[in-house]
Amino acid sequence: MDTSVILPVEAEGFVQSLETSSLKEVGSERWFRQHAHIEKLNMQAILNASAMHDEYVKELLVSYGKIPVLVHEMILVEIWKHKVFPILCQLEDFNPNNTFHLYMVIHHEATIINLLETIMYHKDSCEAAGDSVLDLVDYCHRKLTLLVGKATREAATTHDQHNPKGTAVVPSTDLMTELQMQSAAQEFEISLKAVSVLRFITDHTESISVINRMMCTHNMPCMLVQLIDCCPWSRCKDGEVEKYINGRWQKISVEYHLTMTKLDGQVWISLHNLLLKEDCQRKYDFNNYNKNQLLKLQGFMTEVLVDQLPNLLDLQRFLAHLTVTDPAPPKKELILEQIPEIWNYIVRENSGKWKAIAKYQVKETFSPSESELKLQAERLNQVYNLDVMESLLPEKPKCGCCGKEAAKRCSRCQGEWYCHRECQVKHWSKHKRACQLMAEVTEKIQRDLHGNS
């Protein structure tokens, strides 16, 4: 089965056409077309990396210098979600019949961080990102702060709630409320991807400005200690340990409780890089607070942990040495330091215009006609090839009704899965509209193909 999404020549065209957008353009026709291109590039990059084939998507993004464009577009949607989306949700005259266009905008940030996670593994990608690495460091810091804050709040409320990890069950009252809940859920996934991206930056960067940003401005070592301490991708539910692996919470049997997940490994490797690299050590202030925070790591560095990641032996020795020494404070040096620009530029350019942008987008962008909606669905149907999507899934599909492992696909739209006929019948009232829309689009594509053959 050929699971290619795009050929190298198509990928080159998509990469060449990548351009930065303005906040007002988010969700527009041009923006939506670029979103489809980035989605395809993301899927192809994952397929190539998974199969250890020629990673031509990464090579093209590096050679055409488009990684800064990806970083800009990701931060643009992040700002849109913070500044414009909440206003959209509050506008009384905005009651869309379908929120799938809005969802694709919200999903765009997840698509780009996923693509960056795939390509930033390579040093040449980090180098090709240029000054935008500073913006990427700031972005990762914001996401790690969200993870720590979320875990801290949930830990404080767990004792008072029957619902584990303090996750409130909120009934969906309308489409916009449901969309807000989907956005919040996706934020967790995005933040976990940022953990990996940060690790790759610590692997490769040699820039003094980037190191200074991580070590001094954001105090990343202490942030990472907090992440290890609260471990937001692990929880106790109904007396059983669950860990977030491959996009979902999974029960972990007793013998695997101490097994390190990929996310645990990313945090420990980041700490190893930041604390043991000479350039990083020279920049870091090992004052009493920072030193006490770092020494907390000794309580987590069990023999089982070090066996799984032997490189941590060096970190263990460093911490033992830190226990009995007081490193000299960093030397004050006069250097010309670069600063991140993307977030500040976008916010400054649109300051005071948030409501006007929201009203404009309600009228011009997020109130599509039925024909425009079908056209968008048709494009997405061409982007999300079902065979390719299945090859990207780490596990078997899940039932759209109950969430259990599913083996039966909706025969009409081919886009939803169910474990039993009963679940399909129960879910039909929710699935009906989307099913009819996708089925109509599929039929139209088939007619067009036969008409052109």
C-alpha cells in the first residue's frame, strides 16, 4: 500500500509557497489553502521519519529557509486563540451552524508544533531556524508554564473532587462551548509537543543569545525540575496509575510503574544538556534558590531510572558535587544579545484591534455558506487520505461513541469508527450532519474523477 501524501516535487511547491500571514487573514481562503499544504507536509514528514526514508520535507524547509515562517504562523494562531477567539465566543450575534472551520484554525497550532517536533530533531533544522529559535524558546516556556500550572491546580483540587485530576465534567450547551472545550483539551497535547521541541533545541543550539534566554531569562532548569516533580503526563485514577502515551491515557500495570515514558526522557535529557554543557554552566546562576531546586532531582534519580537512561550518571555526579560546593556566580559580560520578535511584533501591530478583527472575521471568514462549507470539506477530504491517516495512528482506531477499540467503520462517510452496531445507532444523532456532508463531498469527487477520465 502506497501511503505517500505528497511527492517530493509537490512538497517543494508547497514549501516554496509558504508565507507569513497577518492576524486578520487567519481563517481566510489563502490561509486555509496554506493550512492544507502544511497539514500535508506534516503528515509526509511523519511518514518519512517513521519509515526512516529520505526526509525530503525537512530538507526542503531547511534549504528554502521556511522554518521561521512556520514558527511565525504557529505563534500567530496562538495569539489569535488568546486574543480573538474569546471575543468571538462572546459575540451575541455569532451563532454558527457549523464550527469545523473554526476548529481547523485552532488545530493549526497543533499541526505546526507536530511538524516542528519531527524536523527539529536534526541539527540543521535548528540552525536553519535562525533567530526564530529565540521565539521558539519563549513559546516552549509558555507551554511548559501551562503544564506546570495545570498539574498544580489539579493536584490542589484532587482531594475535593471525585473526578480524577480535577477535570470538571461540563455539559456541552452549544457548538461554541464544545469548541472551547476541544481547544482546552488540545492545549495539553500541544504543550507536550513543546517539551520535545525544547529538548531538541538544548541538543543543538550553540547561540549565546539562545542559551542566555533559556538559562537566565526563563530559568529553564528550575522549570524542568518542576515538571519532573508534578509530572502532568502521569496520574492516579480509581487507585490505578495512568500515563499519557501516544495521545491517550493508558493504565500502567504495577511492574511498569517506574518505566520511563518518552516525555520523562525528554525532560531528563534537557536537564542533562542545560546543566552539563560548559556554555550553559557558565551562564547559569547557581544561587541558593536554584541550587536547592536542582538538588531535588537527587530524590528522583533512582537506580531504576539511571539504568533506563545511563547518561544520567553524569548528571548524578554533577548534583553530588553541587551538594558540597558553591559555584561562583556568572561573570557579568557586556554582550549584544538578540531578542525574540515575533510575539511582540504581532501583539504590537494588532493592539487595540482585537474586537474589530473578531467582528471582521465573523462576517467575512467564519460564516461560510453551505456551498463554501462543502468546498472546505472537499479540500479536507483530499488532505486526509484515510489509508494514510490509519498508517499514522499509533494504535487501532477508537469507537466514536464509547472510546473502546473499534473495528467497524461508518459505511457511508468512512470517517468514523465503532465497536458495535449499538454504539453506531446511539451516536447517529451527533454524527448524522458530518456524515452527510462528507458523503456528499466524496460522491462529488468520484463524479468529477469519472467525468475527467
